[in-house]
Amino acid sequence: MNGRILEEQLFNALMLSATFVVVGSLLVVVGVIIIKGAPALSLTMITETSSGGYLLGGAGGILNAIIGSLYLIAGSIGIASLIGLPVAIYLNEYAGTKLTHFARLSLDVLYGIPSIVYGAFAFTLMIVLGARESLLWGIITVAMLVLPIVIRGIDEVIQTVPSKLRDASFSLGATQLETGFKVVTRQVIPGIVTTVLLALGRGIGDAASVLLTVGYSDIIPTSLNNPVATLPLAIFFQLGSPYPHAQQRAYASAIILLGLVVMFSVAARFSTARFSKFVIR
């Protein structure tokens, strides 16, 4: 047999095997969560807040954790996007300088830092400032966690914009900043949506970063200074419970968290399809 054909078949088999491993792992994880959590999943769990002893198998639900997670991720993604988009545009419109090279290197390093380190850093700031656990500090912590993801993701997407589009903008008298914000940004909206989705999935599912900064509360927060429950922490605390029923609820909470991520993914797909008509290919 021709060596080139054999080589192609070998790599096709490797790619197919890798695909089966990834898809199979996903199905196993989701299947285990559904099998273990479905019996404990109920309407009450979604529509009621926790009462005393819920994490130990008491009555109530995790509505407070669901709302808390949405508050947390909305605030953190909002902050990260407001900071990340201008920074990503600057890295591309003023590319080639020592500052931009150093900034990209720093962001790559920050991208790989474990989330617990961000939590420890934010907790240290809380101690120095005399602050207490609250929704505000949870938002700040998660914003720090997802900010490198947002900046580098948007940065990579902006680099795909054709140079002729920038040249056309400059020829009409636009400045670099006007080109970046009014022309380039419009072209990369689908990529921005995808990047924000990736950051959202990382932020909403992380427990280590907020373990020391948000506290835990059985009520829905009415202020940024209130402690707040989140789904990852609810899962973490229930899995550590000695009661089997509470552990089963942890898997049910994981199903809810998975469902939220899926809903965000579907919404992002629709948004991407809607804005793709503005993209010049």
C-alpha cells in the first residue's frame, strides 16, 4: 500500500478516535449527572429559596443560588466586557509595540492562573480594606477571572478582520480609534458573543474563586453588600454533606447549572446568526 495513503488513514483513525473520546466523555459526565440528580429534581427546588438546614437535607429549594449565580455572572461579564473590548481594540490598532507584546504575554499568564488564586487575592484585598463577603466582591473576583479570557478571545477575533477594511476606513478620514470602535467592532460581533459565552461558562461554573468572597445566604440578595449563594457553592456544600439525600440534590443542582449553560449557548447561537449578516467575508 502507498505510504501516503497509509499515513492518511492512520491520522484519520486518530482524529476519529479523539472525537469519540471527547464526545464519549461528555456523554458519560452528563449521563452520570442526570442519572444521579433526576430523582431529586423538582419544581419546588427551582421555585423556592433555601430554608434552615437545606444543605443538610432540609426543606426548600435553590432559587436563591440560581438568582445569585445570574447576578454574579451578569455583573462580572459586564465589567469584563466593558474593560476587555477597549483593551483588545488597543492591542490591535496599536500592534507591534513593546507594550502590546508585554500585555499579550501578561494576559496569557493570567489566563492560566488557577481560579483559587484569584479568590485568595480578592480575599486578601477584603482583609486589607476591612470588607466582608458579599455579592460585590464575588463580582469583582469573577471579573478578574474572566477578564483575560475576554480580552484574548476578542483580540484573536479582531486579528481576523481583513486589513483592506481598515485601509478603506482610513482612506475616508477615520482615525484609528474610530476605525476600531465603529468598523472593526461591528465585524467581530459574532466572535465577541462567542468569547463572552466561553467566559460566562467559566465564570458561572467556578466555585473556587468565590469560595472566600461571596459567603452563602438562604435569601436572594437585595444589595451588592449582601452575601449570596451560587449554584457551584450549593453543589460543593451538598456533595460534602454526610446525608445521601443532600448529595443527590447536589447532582440535581448540577443539572440546573448545566441547563443554564445550554440556554446561554442557544441564545448565543441565535445572536451570532443575527449579527453575522454584517460581517464582510
